[in-house]
Amino acid sequence: MDYQFKDIEKRWQQFWASHQTFKADNQSAKPKYYVLDMFPYPSGAGLHVGHPLGYIASDIFSRYKRLKGFNVLHPMGYDSFGLPAEQYAIQTGQHPAITTGDNIATYRRQLDQLGFSFDWSREVRTSSPDYYKWTQWIFMQLFNSWYNKADEKAESIDELIAHFSTNGSQGINAVADEEVATFTADEWNAMGEEAQQAELLKYRLTYLRESTVNWCAALGTVLANDEVKDGVSERGGYPVEQKKMMQWSMRITAYAERLLQGLDNIDWPDPLKEMQRNWIGKSVGASVRFGLERGVRSEEPRAKIGERGEENVPETPHSETPLPATFFEVFTTRVDTIFGVTFVVLAPEHELVTALTTPEQKETVEAYITQTKKKSELDRMADTKTVSGAFTGSYVLNPLNGEKIQLWIADYVLAGYGTGAVMAVPSGDQRDYLFAKHFDLPIVPIMDIQNIETEADPTKEGKYINSDFINGLTYKEATAAVVAKLEAVGAGKAKVNFRMRDAIFGRQRYWGEPVPVYFKNGLPYLIEESELPLILPEIDKYLPTESGEPPLARAEGWKYKPLPNPPREGGLLEDGQSKISPSGGDLEGAPYELSTMPGWAGSSWYWYRYMDAQNNETFAAKEAVEYWKDVDLYIGGSEHATGHLLYSRFWNKFLKDIGLAIEEEPFKKLINQGMIQGRSSFTYRLNPLLLNTDDSYVKPEVYISKGVYELYKEGDFDTIEQIALFYKELLPAPAELGEMDFSKLHADVNMVSNDALDIAAFRNWRAENDKAIFILEDGSVIYPTDEANHESKFVCDTEVEKMSKSKFNVVNPDDLIERYGADTLRMYEMFLGPLEQSKPWNTNGIEGVFKFLRKFWRLFHNDQWEFNVNNDAPTKAEFKSLHKIIRKVEEDIERFSFNTSVSSFMIAVNELTDLKCNKKDILQDLVVILSPYAPHICEELWVLLGNEAGTLSYAPYPVFNPSYLIEDEFAYPISVNGKTRLNLNMPLTLEPKEVEALVLANADVQKYLDGKTPKKVIVVKGRIVNIVI
RNA sequence: GCUCAGAUGGUGGAACUGGUAGACACGCAGGACUUAAAAUCCUGUUCCCGUAAACGGAGUGCGGGUUCGAUUCCCGCUCUGAGUACCA
């Protein structure tokens, strides 16, 4: 039979499903290998041709690893909470769970069609209560943990409480909020429950805090930093504003150092690691305290800042005057330049600005602040050239020499980074330099070799000048000396600063995991573990309430009512009275948290759930986690570089700290598959200007082929003339033709093949095309009545754009599978080019892969399509072809070069076809090697070859035997002065000297020598001969 | 601006440690088969000179360098894509 891909593929997909061929075992004598794909968000549009690229690669790798004797875990699931389903729900009123369910069904059908070897018994859906129960559970573990810097790990909050009650806050080195209190054990024990809880919240790894958030009013929610692009929301492009809100946050900053260090030990693409490093943004430097100069008059109460550690403040000459604070801190990476500081700048939003502004400067400063507020985030970013700022009228004191320094505000200092204040060193920092020049502030050189004529010179070379006790020292010496001095006088210390902020963990949205928390007197408490999952309640509308509360506030009677049985603290009393709110006697129950978890909650641990997806007792059994440990290969897009991949590493480290995970890093090796862009097709339509027309007739639709259009555009007179004449003939008498114009119109790429338009399909596409006239590439014309054969084609123009419905360039895998089959599509997607490289999708060329599979099929069949394979002993040439491909494919797969292995398969099949090889000894091995790429056709041939159905997936990978590739002759390329001139066959046993003699004796070589003696002859054995004259 | 990645025929791409540039495939051109079309098969296809072949010249974004030999290494530049953005 001919190659019937439809039958074959359907049959084997059913076989794999019904026999659970790819079900992985959680224990095995084989070594484990975990291949993970970034699970998809099931969108309504279904899969387009770009989505499966990574899945195909990971599937090939999984199948290959099974052949190589590994116990492979290769699961798939759905990241099924998310905004699009909710937006759809808002528009249609349909519950997001229904939409999501439908979309998942579509995805599943599409994935099944591609013949993936997923173990579907482990499927997860983040929106399923069985799954989000454990997402909530992990949230509870985070709530019950704090980060102990002494041990560099997370520990139970109970240990912290124990420490507080015996030692107070003394000796605790934690990552916590800035304003943690200092207290003794007695003071702690004397605190009320609420005061204690409020204090503990400052330590918990997930905590509630008023923070500035990216509020997107149009989406009605808060967005993470990585969801905001250029000041607008990444999804939908709605405006985003800064707003203060009470928010759940994750103390990811506790892990900043470990997240940074961990990058050194994982095999990820360098650009991606670099992105994470930049995101974490570690800078090593020092914090320096600048004392405030007396004379500040202010009605403001004392600000909080600077209250702690006041005893360390250097004495200021007139300390009797009350100040809002006695100092503030700046962060600097160049503490060695401290004697070059000629002014200090605060962010306009800095808390001390109002208090430190003198009455004389009040107007100027306020005007400047107003101006800054007006500027949108975008303007502030774009406008980096203009220098602006305002003098506060106050002075600060250099802590090392007591010098009086002007205090300015300027919007180039960001409130959100460091302390929101910088010490300006105009001689060494270009921004400071421009600022100083603009406002005529002093610039003091501090290095002997510094050149500050036209710009700042940040050099670290040379010796210090104008710098007090560090004069004459080098950079390294000076830095150490300054830090030591600052510490000695209590005016600063070495400090590491991170750009990364704690991650906001909440959305004012419906379609997400409910936070397992209720409130008592404004303080958050966890519900009981036994009460998990906290199910997402039904609501009438998926919108915020009129009062602006999140959608969950609409849920009727959705209050925390502790179960009466078993009775427990915080629950109901035996008589049924609630203990929850002692003050209010709240029988109604306590309010739940109304925001839901963000999109990244469910995806930050899902690879563990795959290890033990059905477990109802725990998030994944200990034995399962100990067996699979971590992901060996993770494939997905680089767009998750600073979101998912950072949060996942964070949660993994936390899970390791509390003993639930084994490895410090979750994903050992990661590959980014490139993005597939769309390749749009365009037609050119004539739009002539018609003079003297009335509305009694319609302009004829005339399309011209690309080549004709180009001739026209180049001003080819004949073409212009002909088109005008042609068009004129189409028009009724009264019309006069003016100038010709063209519309460039998208044509659906599915009607275009190798840039040639399928005219019949195009006519059917839209009503107005029905009567269209086409001028083809050679100038011939097709009329609506005339569909006969034409020699020429109608060629479309092309352009690379984003793949989107509106550009008519979406290619759906379903159509291609229908036409060519899954095996062809799988191989074609790999054949397209290197996996990591982004490229436009182009269906041109898929025929070549299809032809290859037919040719492969034909190797096993005779001219009548009868199966025809014999048991004869293969020849040397046949063995050579086979072993070449065994080695090549193995090498290629190991370095994820799938495109080159597809080429090699083509070469092998071409060779074996030429050799007319139909020997089982060769073809059976070839089936095994090809099966990861084209599993269906290989399963079919495997059975035809007499093997048991279903055993191919676990067959042994053929062993490469190098003896088949040993050559005894080699055609040496002979080059003269580096230019290859001819090839000479010589035995490989010859030594370079013998080769040289043979080459120089050759008559053809003599011709090139032209009687001269070569200066030098280079012979690389088995490679090349180069003669230099 | 900074960081990273990349630039090879008409197209996608290959050349893995410096050793025959353009494998493999698409497209195109010509041919075979066919009443015809589709399918299939064969031949050619980097560019320039030349009717053609032999032959000759140029050639991996541009300009230099190292080397017997450079798509590969070094220096400088141009362009494209991605990330990031006043980070102190």
C-alpha cells in the first residue's frame, strides 16, 4: 500500500492511548530522565503552528531517551487560570471554568493529533481544586516561615516565636520589613495576640503590606513588573498607574543572593541567565549617612526615618534645633569618591523633602514636584537628556570631613531604588556631571589622572587627590579605608543592594486561586489545612463591586466559619458561638481575603505535581520527589525569563529549605525555543482614480501579480501603458482614467502556496472577489468566467509580522496534519532551522519532508506497493550509510540540533534508495533511529518487519560501530596558495612526506607550479594539502 | 544609551576543534512519462566573463589584521533582532 498517513497515525495514536505506552513508573532500575515543557495557557484560539515547536523537540528527546534506556517522565498539563477566560466571562457571562474546559478539550485534541508521548495520567490543571489545594497549601507554608540569614534558609515561624519568647528580638538576623521592633522576651510575652501577630507578619515569607503597585484600571487589577511594558499593560496595552494598596507580597528578596549564585550551576542559555542577573541587580557598595544641617524649619512631625540607631549619628554643631530626622542614608557603589561629593540629591517623592525645604525654596520645590508628578512614567523614561531639579535650601554634612553640601531634589533619582537618595560626584558620574554643569555646582577632581574637561571620568586608575586621608591611595586601598572609617564613626557600612523587589502576590480578579486566609481585627489568619482546598465561590458577575472591591466580594455568604468538629482554638465554642471576633461576636463568620493569587502561583511548583499527580495526601509523595528530584531538560520560551523562571526557582529553594524538595535548582538544563513569527501574504489591487464617474457602475476588482506590480513601480512604461489600456477597456464609456493607485491587501496565507495564490480559493474567500480579474506574473489575464489552465501564476508579496488572526497569517496545525500528516509536520518544524532561533513560519518546503517520508516508506515496498524486505546480508556500502546516520543522529540529538539530523535522514534514505537496499538488517535499525522524529510511520513499519506492536518505543537504540566507516583512501583536496585546485585520491596510510612526494609528482599539480619550486608544502593527514609558491 | 544574540545563494538553512563554502530542502529552468492535468522521475541551478564546455575571476554584512589556509580567531565599523532603561 501507498503511504496512508491518515490511517497509520490515527491507529497508532489510539494504540498508545489504550495501551498507556508512555506511562512512567515512579520507581525503576533504569536511570531517570525528566523532560518538561512549559505548560500552555489554553487560549480560545487553539494551537497555532508555533506552539508545538518546543513540544516536538522535547518529544523527540523523550522518545530518544527511552530508546537509550532511561525511565522518562514526560508530562503535560494546563496553566488554566488566567485573564483571557475571565475577560471572556465578563463579556458573555459564561463561567470561566466552562470556557477553560472547552479550550482544554481543543488543546488536547490538537496535541493528540501530533503524536506526543506524554504520560497523560499525570495531567494537571492549575484551576482544578485538586491542584490548587496544594498551591494554597504552599502559600500556607510560606506564611508560616521566615528567612533566617544566620542559616541562609527559611525556617518555621514557630522557631521565631520560641526565640522571641525566650530571648526577645535580640540575636535575630532575619530578612524582614524595615520597621521591625526591638523588644525583650518579657516585652514580647506581654504583648497581646494581635500585637504579636502584627509583628510576626513583618517576618513571614508571604506578608501583607501597603505597597506601591502597578494598578491597571481597565483590567481592574494589579500587574507584576514583568506584566507592564513601556508603561502599559502587556496584555491589551491599557494604561497603568502607580497606586498604594494593601497587598500580599512574597519575600523573594530573601533569596536574591541564592537566586544569583544558583545561576552559575545550571545549564541555561547565557542571555537568559544574564536577564535574571540584571533583574536581581546586585550592586556591592556602601550605605553612607549624611547628617542634616541645623536651620531646617518645619511644622512637620518627626519623620520615622532615621529614628533607629540614632545613637550613632555624628554630632552636628547645632544639634539643639529640632530636626525631622538627624540624618538620611544614601547608597553608593563608589564610596571611594566620597570627597568628590559636591551635592546630594533626593528623589522628589522622598519622605523628607517637605520637611527639608526652606521657606525661601518652598515655591520652587513644590513647583518641581508638581511638574514631576505630571510627567508620565513614559515621558520620564524617554526624556533622559534634559537636566532638571530644584534646590531645597537645606544643607547636609559630609560625614567624613563635615563639609556643608547643598541638598537638591531631581527626578533622575528614583524613590524605588536604594534609599531614594544619592551622593552626587560630578567628577566621576556623567549624570551628576551634567547636573552640576547645568546648575553651576562645583566639580572636584579626586583622581590624579582624571580628565574632566568635557565629561565625567569614572576611572578607578590612578591615585586620589583632594581626598583627605585617602590621598595617594589606589582604588582598592581607598575603598577599604573609607568603609573602615565610616564604620568607625558610625556613619555608614559596606552594603549590598538589590534592584529586585518583593513580588506582589495578589490580583483583584476572580479567575485565580483563593488565598486561604481570613481576617480578624484586620489581621490575616490562615484557615486550617484540613479545610483545603478553599474553593472559588460562585458569583453573579465577574466584575468588581460598585464599591470597588474585588469580584469575590460578590460571593454570597462567603465567610470563614470554622468547622465545629473537631473544636479547636479560634473555632466555634461547644455551644456554637464563634470565637473568631471577641469584640464583635461575629456569628456571620470572618471575612476571607478577597483578592486571588496571581498567574504565576500555579506554575511555580507544577513540575512537582507531575511527579505524583493523583496524590490526595500531599503535594507529591516524598518517594516520588526523591526519585525524580529535578527536571533534566526544560524547553520553553524566553518570555518567561524574569517571571515564571525566577518565581519557580524561588519557590523551589523555599521548598528545599523546608525539606520538601531535594535540589537547590529545579531545572538543570533549559532551552529556549525560538519564536515563530507569521509570514503574511499580500495581493495588490488596482485603485484607479476615475474621472467623470457617477455611481451607476462599480469599479472592477483587478489584482496584479507581484512581478507586474514591481515593474509598474519601477516605472516600466510598457507595463504602465498596458495596465491603463486594459483597465480602460473594462470601464463603461463615460469613465475617464486618472492616476493609478494600489491597495496592498492581506491574503489568507492558507490560500497561498510557495507565494502563488490559489485563485479559486481567493474567489470563495470574500464575496467581492467573486468577479475579480487577475493579471498574472507573465502579464496574462484571468477573467471570472475563465478558470482554464494558465501557464503563469499569481504571485503574492510577503512580509514578516506577528502571527495573528487580523493579519491572516495564522497557520493552524490541523490543516497541515490533514494534508500531510503529523509525522511530516513534526519533521518539518524541526527541519525549519535551529530550535533556539526565531524565524517566520513558512510552509514552503513542507513538500520536501513529505516526499522524504514517502521515499522512506518506499524503501520497504516494491513498485506495486507490496511490502518487500528481505533477510540478505547487507553490503559494506549499506552498513556505511546506516552507521553514518546512527552516529550523526546521536550527536545531533545530544546537542539539540534537530534540523541537521532531519537532513541526515534525507541523505541516508537517498543513499539507500540509490543502493536499492531493502534488507531488514539495515532498515529495522533505521526505523528505530527515525522513530523519535516520525513515530507513527515507524510503528507501522516496525510491525510490518515482524515485531510486536508497541515494543518500538522501548527498543534498544542501535549501537554505532566505527569499523564500518573506516576508509582506506581519501580524496585529498590540493590547494595552491590556499585556493583548492583539484582532488587526488591517496591511501590514508601514507605519511605526510609520502603524500607530498606524490602530490608534487602529479602532472596536473606541476601545471599549477609553473616550473617553480614550492616554498612550502603543508600536509594535514586525512584533511588537506596546501602548496605555497 | 547599556547588555546579549545574529548577518552565508532567489528562500529556509549546512559547514561541530581554523582545513574542499553553499550539504539537505524549497523555488526556478529544462527534460521524461501522460490525450491532458496531478503525482512521479531525471538534469541543471552562488555570482561574473564566455554560445557552450574546458578554463578563468570574485565570493560568507563592511574595513583591516593574524595564518600556509579564516564563515570560524583578533581589532574597528554598519545593520537587524531581543532584553533593559536615569540603578546611584
